[in-house]
Amino acid sequence: MSPRTEPAVRLEVHTREPFAEGHRFGATGAYAVLTATARHAVDPDDPRVPAHRTVPDLDLAPRASRRHRPGPVQR
């Protein structure tokens, strides 16, 4: 499966906790562990993305208007 480049529509961060007890990793600094839900849109009719057709019951999901659908897939 190729990496997705469609933008997330909404990211809901539920928790943010320090990783490795806040240890700093050189110039990069400390990391955080996020627990989140990313909500995004897919176009199940886009023939360039056959993986969308493998999502169970996607045909039963509500459809957005054309102006709210994600832009073209970047490859």
C-alpha cells in the first residue's frame, strides 16, 4: 500500500504524554506520545486508489458534496 497524501479533515488529540519520561534526544529534543483520532475523507469511486474499495461497508457511509471531497491523490 502506498503512503497516503490526502489531508486530514480533523485531528482530535485525546492525550499527550512525554515519551521516555521526557528524555531529550540530542538536538531533536523530547518526544511526545499522542493518542488521537484522525478523521479524513476518501473517494471510494477514485480508480487510482483501489484500497478504498476494500474498506468494509464503505458503500453505506454518507457521501459529502463534491466540494468537500479530498483533492487529487499525489503520487
